[in-house]
Amino acid sequence: MKLSREEVKHMALLVHLGLSEDDVERLREQLCNILENFEILQQVDTTNVAPTAHSIALENVLRDDESTPSLTADEVLANAPNREEGYLKVRAVLEQ
Amino acid sequence: MNLHQLTIHEASDLLRRREISSLELTQALFDRIAEVDGRVRSLVTVSTDRALQQAREADQRIEKGEATLLTGIPAVIKDNMCTSGVRTTCSSRMLENFIPPYNATVVERLNAAGMVMLGKANMDEFAMGSSNEHSAFFPTHNPWDLSRVPGGSSGGSCVAVAADETIYSLGSDTGGSIRQPAGFCSVVGFKPTYGRVSRFGLIAFASSLDQIGPITKDVTDCAMVMNTICGHDPKDSTSLPHPVPDYTRSLVPDLKGLRLGVPKDYFIPGMQKGVEDSVHASIKRLEELGAEVEWGEFLPHTRYALAAYYIIAPSEASANLARYDGVKYGFSAQDANSMWDALEKTKQFGFGPEVKRRIMLGTYALSAGYYDAYYLKAQKVRTLIRQEFEQAFEKFDALITPTSPTVPFKIGEKMEDPVQMYLSDICTLPINIAGIPAVSIPAGFVDGLPVGMQIIGKPLGEETLLRIAFAYEQSTNWHSKKPQLES
């Protein structure tokens, strides 16, 4: 299993994970090794086998749409790194 | 009498007979923490003032005759369960200063029962790890040998119990994170059926695998905590609606008529001989107690479980951890020149190496072109593993295996080799893949280091597991051995 530095950087970009050049090389080596160990799965015959996403099959769990007391805005925002007048403050999303 | 050494049922009796107060008991545990935690380092946060207040309230409640069996009993909670007003870090820089505005459902339930919460337990960052070395703050040490790991990710929770820094604790288990450290520390660690305990307020790692469970000094205590934390929760749509039995009724010291399977598939090459011998001897003991035991290779897909798990869990983790964007809560990189730059730096400095590795692994498995070969394939193998267990349980009431292939390893020994570290969970992770219950109980020592035996049950088969665990425990004295920590 080969993984290039470019592929590692591309994946990091997909999840917006900042990596140093050292991180990229270390992760490349480790991921190659881990993925090599995953090759064993190709030995398993899974023809006509349905995938399992959840071990316990509960479906369509619904509840009545009733309002109940919730946290106040102050409580919700208490951990926010940047806030202003009851809002989360974020950096500009659109660049000029 | 050393108050810190008490079990829940012993302390509960003494409290109700007014022979001790919750305040005395709580103070004794803080004394014990002051004495030994500098060496084992199981706790990230100690909530002294709050605990003393809860102890006073518990004493009043006991005085009024309104106590439950857990009223006034001190506990430690793994630091990935939200505790209103008490810092909940996941042992990560990302949440180092996070103070939840609400309680996890398990914490609500224990509070309602009268818990005294001593503090929050150290863990591998975001529960990703098998040794507690991946805590962003400091590693926890095994009380049986301070140069060794306690296992993980609920290492702090297990050490706090083993070192008598608490009467019991809660852990969470995604691939063995309760059972493997319970085995390494010689305590009882139970992972219930998926959905048996609410995950509301448990900081998500891999949502289809995560489950909360108790870590205790003996099986009776385990049943007592299960009685309180199990049950349906409207706040968790994956929680099971089935009624909760009184688990203490399963504590009968007799295994007559029970059929136990021992899957040879779990005795992998590379398993330490001492571990194998201890588990063999334990299985013999179960036979003497009246169980019918049959060995066989009835779980052949076990050899694919590790790969399937390390695709499924990181895939779910990569999605769950996308929420840490430095905007709503948690660490936020301020020194950045754009929104994207801030996002990248927040994750770069907020997450440690193992978390980054798993996010990348999950992203790879889910990315276009690899989805079918990895994620979908792993989910199909998950089906086969689940079906294999279903077939085994047509014949057996429970399965017996070692909890981990080795005794606790040295701190630092596996840090540079992720795959070797992952192998530490080889016996426990198939159980999460199948969503079934399993418990690790003390089953002996090799050169002074603990060995755990794992008992695996069918969905909602908790009672059978407790019965087997209790019968075994009553006929051995492993659970009453204590590590020597006194200086």
C-alpha cells in the first residue's frame, strides 16, 4: 500500500487539519503501515452480504413535537471563544 | 477499617447503619487521593468543594430515610462525560477549558441516586488509545507496577478504582476501553449491550460503537451501578426501550446448566503464555462450578475484526470530530489570517497525534474512490462478525476469552508502533462491532501483573454475564488483592 505525500496533504485539506511537513511524512509512513494491515479484508467473501451500520436495529424513533425548557443563550454561549451581543463571533467567511 | 478500601455494598451498609457518614467516607478518599495520586495520576480534575457539598446532602438524605443504595457513595467519572459546571476535557487540549452547561444522562441518574463525585478521570484523548499515554496532559500509571500502562482508554477510571482512590467509577467502551484497562488493573469492567445505557452527554468518538459502563471492585457493585445507569432515555434515539431487570438478582453462585463456549480463535499467536495459562485455569474453575464448557473455532472471522474496527471507528470519529471548529466552544486558534487558516490551526494545535491519525484514517476510508474498498467492505465484514456471534449464541449462553493477549506493557513500549498498540484490543473490539455485552473480571496474576477474563453475552444477556462473573468471583480471591502503593 503506497500513499504519497500529496495524498496525505489532500486528505488533510479535506478535513482542514493543519499539518507540519514532519507530520505529513510521519503520517504517511504510519498510514501506509496501517492500510497494509487492512488488506486482509480483501480475503473475505462478502458477495450478497448487506452492510451493518448499527448493531441494534431500531428504526424511525420518533417523539411528540413538544417544546420543553432549554438552555439560555448565555449558557449556550458561555464556552464560545469569541462572542458579541448574544451571538457567536466568526471570521469573515467570504473574502473580498 | 480503611474506608477507602470499601466496596459500594459495604459502604452502603455502613452508611445506612449510621456507622460512618458520607462526609467521613468522602474525606477518607480525598486523603487517599492526596497520598497516592501523585504516583498513579488517574485524575484530571478533583472537584473537592462540590463533593463535600454532595456528601453533606447525602448525609441529610440518609438521615431522612430517603437514601438509595448509591446515596453518599463517592465515584469518579471518565472525563468524556459531561458534568454540568465541572470541566470536561476528554484529556484533550481541544476541550481543556470546556465547562459543560448540562449533565450526561448517566451523571443525572447517578446524581439523582445521591452520588458524590470526587472528580474526573484521565483517559486517552477522545478515548482513542489503549494505554492512557495518549492523554494530552499526562500518562496514568498502573498501580501494580508504576512503570507500566494501565490500559485505555478508561485507564484513569480503572486505576482510580484499583488504587482505592474511589469506590467506583464510570468508563466508556468503544473497542475495549472499559474491559482492557479493567483487565490490566484487576478490577471489574462491564460494557453493556449497545443502547442499554444512554450516550446522551457522552462526548462522541464512534457513535455506533460507544457504550458507557461501570468499573467496580467486585461484581456485586457492578450490578448495583448497572441498576442505576441502565434504561431508556428519550434524549438518545439509539437507547433501547426494554425494561431493566434488577441485576442484583443474578448474583447466584451456581453455574449448573449453563453452556459456555471458548472460541479458540481468540487465543491468537503472540498471546503471552502466562495469560493463556491463567485463563485456562479460570475456565477449569467455571467447569467445577457446574458449567458445561466446549472449545471450538466457531468465530473464524475474528481475524478480520481488527481491520474492520480500525476502518469503522476512525470513519465515524472523523465525522464526529469535525465539530471542533474553534467557533462554538473549545480551543480556538486566534493567531490566523483567515477563517480557513484559523480552522486548520485550531485542529493542528487542539488535537494530539493519535486523534490526527484516526481523523486521517477515517477520511481516507470514506473518501471517493476508497469508500467501497474500505468503509463499505468493513461494514459487510461487520455483518459477518455479528452473524457469527448470533450462531454461537444459538448453542452457548456465554463465551469465555482472555480480555487482552498480554499483561500490562511498559510505558513507551508501543507508542511508536500504532498497529502493535491496536492489537492490545484484539479480544475486545469484536464485541463492540457486534453490539453485544461483555465483562472483564480479575482472573489471576502473572509475575504480579493482572490478567483479565472476558465473558461475552448475547444482546441484553447482562444477567447471565453477572451470574457467571459472580460465581467465579465467589470461588476465587483475585478481586480482593490490592496493589502496594503505600510509601
